[in-house]
Amino acid sequence: MPLYAVSRIALLCVGTALVAPHAPHAAVMRDPDNAPTGMTLGADGNVWFATIGGRIFSIAPDGVMTVLHDVPAPHPGKLARDGAGRLWFTAVWSDVGVIDGSGAVTRYSVPNSGGPSTIVRGPGGMWFVELSANKIGRVDDTGKIVEFAIPTTGGQPADIANDDKGALWFVEVRGDRIGRIDAQGAVTEYALAAGSGPSGIALGPDGNMWFIEYAKSRIGRIDDTGKVTEFDLPTSDTYPFSITRGPDGNMWFTQFGGLKWNLVGRITMQGEITEFGVPTPHSYPAWIVAGADGNLWFAEFKASKIGRVTPAGVVSEFPIPEYRSADIPVDHNRQPHPAERQQAASR
């Protein structure tokens, strides 16, 4: 897979500003601080999302947004809730953090600047991928972090999801592999074709894991035995990125790049694919989640908007209110991560 494609996925996965090579001029970000970086279903039944600038919002089914938290740098990237309803996040400077019901933020440093990205609830705690350290991490309620190395050197895990049997599955964007890790940390890998660039994975209603092949413009499905089935997208010169299970019994995914920078798609369990256009050109639909309202919600990274698509394919968009990350108070009690010190010294 071309290096620029790997870099594009990596930048999105850690929730930093994205500069896509060969992107049209219209793809300039509306406001980097407002760019959404991760989404989850919140405790209030609404979709919650984070922005690069450090703000966490709740968006109601009618599109009304409410500010939940202002998180000092390093700002949240990906979000997930634990069994107690607390909100966990990963941050670009190798932090894993949790926000309790009072809004208090607690952070835990990931060893060796692991580059944590997607985080999910799993057996024994919250599980996350470490893109740069090539590991899978688990953090428990006390903040203790345990790491599990991935056998393939330089595989770069980019996303992780639970199956329905107590294990977790992940994708290796540079290793072109799908991985499975059990509750004890044992890892099994399944190879894809070279240059596949898998970037997203989710459990389907059929009990299989469905995943994105970013660089091949495909959707894949893998069963418990490791058998892979692949489906080409109708629009070949575009890149699928994130995938989730929809309320209609299908899988839904986002697409950007190439000739089309603003698509969401639906794939049935039989592999039939339908694509739907997003009104804002070059909006970079990235992460997508199912809402409690029966619709799918997705982050428009470049447009600084949240999109909503109904199971029938009707798309609506909601701009994120503008603000500046400088308006968020600095946490003076927090010690900077070594990676932050290194960047500050290089300026």
C-alpha cells in the first residue's frame, strides 16, 4: 500500500489534523479545532463525539448539540463508555483517560508513547490499539495497563471491536492482517492480500466480523475460522474508512477520497452495496456509529459537521459550533508527556 495511504489512515486514527495528498483544494478544513475525531453512543441516549480542540458534545436526534466536557490537551481522540457509564478516551500524546459522572478527568500514560487509538469495552477493562507501538492494550478500573504484542512487526493496529464470543478483533493497516485477541491476550492473525490496508472493523448481525479494506476499495467479512469474503465497492476510486452495524440488519460505512469525498454506504449480509451522497463536497465522512434513534450518525472530518443518515438513505448535516481550543483551561496539575516535551523543544 502506498505510504501516503498509510499516513492518511494513521493521522485519522490518532485524531490529529489530516492533510490528504492529492486532495482537491475544496478539502481545506473549515476549522481544525472543530473537526470531529471520535464517536460513541452516550449515557443520555444521544451520540457523543469529540473534536480536535478538546470539546466533547452530545447531539440529540434533532441535531441540537450540547457541550458535555472541555478536556485540556492532549485532547480526546476516540471515545467509549464502560459498564459504569464513565466515558473513556484516547489522546494523541499516548494518554488513556476517563471522565466520571462529575466531569473529573483522570489520565493514565501508555508506556513508550504507544499511540493509542480506538478504545472499546471488553473483558476485564477497556481495550485499545497502540498504532505506533504495535500492541493491544488493556486498562482496568484502577488504571493498570497491560500490553500484548502483535506478532507481525510493524502491523500498526488501527481499530478494534468485540465479537459475540468474548474475544476482540482488530485490523492491521500496514500489516494487511485481521487479528483476533482473546481475554488472556493470545493473538491469532489472518493475512489479507498485500496492499489491502484494513482500517475499520465491527461485528455484524450474522455473527461475523466485517471490515474495511481502505486501499482496495472493498468491504470484507471474516468468520470464526478465518475465512475471508470480499465485496468491491461500486465507486472504485474512493476509500472506505469506518464501519458499524446498523439498526436495519445491515452494515454501514463511510467513504472518501479519489473521485468521491463524500459518501456513506450500506452493505447487506448478502454483499449488496448501496452508496448515498453527502451534500457537502469533500467533507471526509470518517467515523460512523448507530444511534438509539434508529439512524446512523457519522463525523465529517473536513467539514466540521455531524451527519445523520436514515436506513432509507436520507442524509442530514449539522455544523459543529465554532470555538477555539485556547478557550479551554489548561490543567496545571498534569505533568506533560515526554512526547509533548519533545515537540515543544523542537519548535
